[in-house]
Amino acid sequence: MDAQRKKGLLDTCVLAVLKCGPSYGYELIGAVSQCIPVSESTLYPILKRLEAGGCLTTFKQEHNGRLRKYYQITPIGEEKIKVFLEEWSEMERIYAFVRKADEEESQ
């Protein structure tokens, strides 16, 4: 998959996981990887970019005697998911157009 397309999808997948509730890095990797494989070196820059864009906030909470950093979606992040879903119908039209052209070429 094209790196730029994947980047945008990863952002939305991270926000979708956070829409279900706050989460921490390792947990996010596991959840997002069910859809698109993601590593720590990919995830953390995404989280920093989403935080800088106001799409998520962070807080720390103790877990087994250590502080763990949690990420939480904001209204801006929720709006980003909404926009993604609204734009998806346009993507479906583009896909159908490309698919039709490919099928016609094959005949």
C-alpha cells in the first residue's frame, strides 16, 4: 500500500481505537495491528502528530508501580473520524471507476 495512503489510514485507525476509550502505546499497537500492521517506531510519531493537531490528549496513570502514558481522543479527533467516514463514499466511487476501467481493459 502507498505510504501516504497508509499514513492517513493509520491515523484514523488509532483514533477509532481511542474512540472506544483511553489506551496506551502497547495496547494501541495490538488493536491497530488487527487491521494494519504497525510498529512502535511508526505508532509514536503518529501519536505525537495527532496530539500536536489537537486530536488527542495524554495523561499518566500508575500501573503496577510505574507511570503509564495514556492517550485519549478529543472532539477534534472525533470530527476527524466523522470526516473520514463522510469521504469514504467518494473513495468507493473512485474505486468503482478504476475497477471498471481495469475490467474493460481485461476484456
